[in-house]
Amino acid sequence: MSVRNKFVFVAILLLGVIGIIYQFWQPIIWGLIVVVPITFLGILDMMQTHQAIRRNFPVIGHGRYLLEKIRPEIMQYFVETDTEGRPINRIYRSLVYRRAKKVNDTVPFGTQMDVYSEGYEWMDFSMYAKNPKEVDAHPRVMVGGPACKNPYPASLMNISAMSYGALSKTAIMALNKGAKMDNFAHNTGEGGISPYHKKFGGDLIWQIGTGYFGSRTEEGEFCPITFKENASLEQVKMVEIKLSQGAKPGHGGILPAVKNTEEIAKIRHVEPYKDVHSPPGHSVFGDGEGLMRFIQKLRELSGGKPIGFKLCVGRKQEFIELCEAMTSSGIKPDFITVDGGEGGTGAAPVEFSNSLGMPLRDALAFVHDTLVGFELRDEMRLIASGKIISGFHIAKTIALGADMINSARGMMMALGCIQALECNRNTCPVGVATQDKSLTKGLDVEDKSKRVANFHHETLHSFAELMAASGLKSSKELNRSHIFRRISMAKVMTYEEIYPYTQTESLIA
């Protein structure tokens, strides 16, 4: 007998039994409160045609969908180990939470990492370690080449691009206030400059994406007038042209309709409550020479502020052509942000997120070495972004060639993100990645801004301690020879061996 037939039989039997017992004991009628709804649910399950599980297993089939719904929570709280969680494992999630709260961030009993497994990485240290007080824990990186009239002394660590819309207004305010408190920069993301970015006066890196939000005509083209108005704001310290991002390179941005409120639509100059898709490419330029001319135009319109671009590396030849365009035009960006293929986002197709774009380490080494080969490296700064959480993560990226780093998910976790993986559903339970007012109210700006500032401060302090342990006084002394990677049980290589340095001018024809 099939489950469907068994359900019908049991339902009829229960109704019959209740009817018989009612003749002798009237209170049994209350049993219908349970039996009738379950019977009705089962009939609906058997009649619907969308889900075979429910059709074949009425009522009990709902258990499958319930378990599927709560699977992320089951995995996170009951199944995954401290080292297995994805995208950010529990070790680093806990590290962010502890540093954000400024509580004890030490660990007992030794490392949980398998130090003999392929891929394990470590940093060397010196018998002649320095006192951490000798190391500048909060160095400033001057961004701005010879053509820049208003260079910006940036922090070594800043907030990576996350738009208002992808994040809630309370999250944006907490991030910006935290940036103000500990003197670092807040990248707006491609969604434009909102009132919440400006409320507390934290330094801004204004990102211009393919949708030109905040500098856009009604037709969706770049508008120099509105760009100049926003770029002239004292709070805007740098402007970043987004070519692509690691989580979905070549795809363009996505703002789900459920997050596109009237307020956000007004900021972006789009129609509310509809999916907003940024084009995959820019309409203002279509090659390297065009990008350089656009950089020059933005530099003039902004009054000489640092102008750069962000990219996830795809075809190496195209970046080489960009370097050739810099050389031939004489126009150079003030900075380049390299976003790794492991970068995060609120919403991306699985294939793009998992299988497109060069990972950060490979991309960063390639970009740095290519710039060196064209004798361009000293004229601009390199910013690295992509799953950078700890002081050691910072050390690795700087060793590969970065001058400074941006962190997105680390900053989100400082706000209270629990990696619920609901960023694309408008149901973020902690009010970070949602526009649901009932959820955003749970994020207290005053408390979370302090946690953002704490996370920034303590992470840079940990980086300074690593420098001191290696006998280094400055991040400028850190290079690829300081980082080791296990290739196999019997083979270990330095980053310098894995990513050999390129000679200066070696790529100049």
C-alpha cells in the first residue's frame, strides 16, 4: 500500500473512531482540532502538482523541506568543525567577534590546523624579534601619484565596497561611524553615496560602477555634473572605478527588487521595487586608452583627488594592455584594487562565484609583477581585497605586493553577521544585509560602530605583532621570502619561489 493510500485510510479511520467514541464521550470532539487540519493539509498535498515529495508522502513530506530550510543552521551549529566552515570558518568568525568586542582573543592548547596538510601556510620569525612598540601599528599609506593634487593618507586596512541597498542603513551608519572613530576609510560600493554614508563624517572611497549610481543621467549614462557635485564633498577622499569584482566578474551588479526601496531607488535614480542590474561593462570606455582618459576626466572633475580602478583579473593579456595604455598615454591611476575570485557578494550566480576569476594570491602577484615589468609600480598603490580577516592575512597580501587591504566580510562580522547565508533574501537575521525594518532595528549603531573600530584597531595591532616577531619594523620590509606554503608532505616553498619576482622594465618593448 502506498503512503498516499495509507494516509487516506488512517484519516478515514481516525474520523470514524472519533465519531464512534463521541457517542459515549463527547469531549473527544476536540480531537478534530488536530485531525481535520492534518487531513485537509494531506488532501492539498495530494492534489498539488509542483512537489512530488508532498504528492507521494502527504504531510510527512513537509519534513524534508523543513530540514532543507534549516540545513545551514544545522551545519553551522552541530556538524561543521572549527576549521571546516565556509566561506569563513568558525576560527576566524570567532576571532572577529572577540576582537570586535575587545575581549580575550587567545586560543588554548595549540593550533587546530593540520600543519602537515597541503596548503598550510606560515610566516617566518626572527630570533632577534623586535618589541611590538617599535612597530608602527597604524601606518598610513599615501595614495596619489604625481598628477594627484589631493593625495590621501589611507589606513593600512579599510572597509571594502558594500552598497547601501545590499546593506541596511543601520549597517552603513555603523560602518561609517566606526571608520570615523579609528581613522580609516569606508568604500561606498557601487550603489552611490547615501545620507547614511555622510551622517557621521567617516572618510569615503566613492565607487563608480557600470550603473554610474550617484553620477547618472536619466538614461543611465555617466553625468559629469552630478559626479562633480558628489566628488567635491570633503568626505570623499578617493574615487574607485569598478571594472569587475571577484564574486561575479563580468556579470554586473544585482540589487534584488525586494531590497530596492523607494529611498534606495531615489539615491540610484532607478525605478523602485524592481531588480536593478548594473551592466557587465562600462559605456564610457571600451579599451585601455578609453579607461585612462576617463581616469583623467574624473581626476579633473574631482579637483585632483586620487582616482583608481578595481578589477578581478581575468585575461592576463588585457591587464598587460592596460599597462601599455598607461605608458602610451602618460595617464596613470593613483591606485589599483585587486579583488580575488574568492571575494564575497550579496547575490551572484553559482557559476560566477565558484568558477570565474583569478584568486587573490595569483592575481595580486601578477598585477604587482606586471606593473614592475612596465616600471609603473612606484607610481601607484595596490589595494588587495578578498577574504582578508586576520593579521596574517594582511601579512600574506602585503608580502605579495599590496600596499594596503580592504575587508568586507570581516567588517560585516564585526557588525554582528553570523554567516546565515541569507544576504540575497532580505531576511538577514541580524539586520546587516536586509532592508526589512523589523530586522534592521536590531542593529544598534552606537554599539556596532565601536565593534567595527575595535576590529580594525585590534587586527592592525596583531599585524604589528607579527612584524615584530619577524624582526621587521615596517610592512615595507615584508616580502615573499617571509611566507611559506606546504606543497606536499615533503615539499615546502616560499611565496618567492611560487611567485618569482619580475625584473624592473622587463616587459617594456
